[in-house]
Amino acid sequence: MNLGELFTTNPKSLELLNNGVAVVKDAVSPEELRTLRFELRTFVCEGEYSKGLGKILSAFLGNLDRPEQPAAWVSGFYGSGKSHLGKIFCATSGTTSSSRRTKPEHGA
């Protein structure tokens, strides 16, 4: 069995639109949206990666009614997919880079 037979889409048939580097920012231009669609379509989420994303999403969804969300710390070795995880979370949760930077006003 070869690598291409293990996956629904043979990895050798894909052109990496992001050159293997995820940039966590809002997709605005047609090229950025095309790259985001590619990343979502080819994202593999299994094992500990899946458990971690599940924990982050559960905490996020459990706090939607609150003015602030608890922080999530994502750690790992260089090239382990930390930025991809963050980008996928933002894309699937509806979070934008501007909402991540906004601090709540005190006394409001």
C-alpha cells in the first residue's frame, strides 16, 4: 500500500496553496479565501490534536454568553501545526482577528 491509497485525496495530487505555512489572519482577498478553503478541506484532525481542538471549542462554546472568553495556550514543537490549529479554530468558530484583539471596556 502506498501513501496515496491511505487518504481520500492523494496528497501528491495537491498543490500547497499556503506553502505549508498557516497565517492566522482574516481571509479577505479572493486568494486568501481560496487558501482558507484549501486549508479547511485538507485539514486532518485526529488523536491528541482532535482532543485539543475539542477542549478549546468546548470552552469557547460554554462561554458564549460571557463578555470574555478563557484563554487557550497551544504549545508544540516547530512545525507541529500550532498555527494551523489556531487558524482552523478561528475559521470554524467565527472568531476574527479584530475580535481577538479587542479588549472589553471596563465599567461598560
